[in-house]
Amino acid sequence: MAESGGVPDDIRAMSFEQALEELKQIVARLESGEGRLDEAIEAYERGACLKAHCEAKLREAQAKIERISLAPDGSPRSEPYEAT
């Protein structure tokens, strides 16, 4: 499995929704205490990669969001959205 930026390629290929769903499953499994310690460690590491991927996807989406407003002459204009 090749990696880029510390995130495995199979995770990098996931949509935000797919990664979030797998992350939820991992959290539920870890919270239930299922499995052996080495499996829990692997799941935790994968969960950390999924979390990083989700955060990156959210940053990408936020960078694409624009705020639409009206210019003084009434024409529409857009400007980058800045969260407050």
C-alpha cells in the first residue's frame, strides 16, 4: 500500500462520507473493546489517517466556498468565505 503524506492511498481515494463512515465504525469497535490489542492499535492508526483525510477534505471544501453578495451597483459579486 503506497502512501502520500502519511495517508494510505486507499484512504486518499475515499470521499469524505466514506472516510467518516469507516471512522465511525472504528470508533465503535474500539469503544466496545472488541479484538486483540494489536488489532486495536492498527485500527487506531487507521482511524488517525481517516481523521486526517476528513480534515483535509473539509479544508478543501472550505477553500472553495465563496460568499455571494451584491456590489453597490446591484450586480452580484463573490468573495472568499472566511469563517469567523
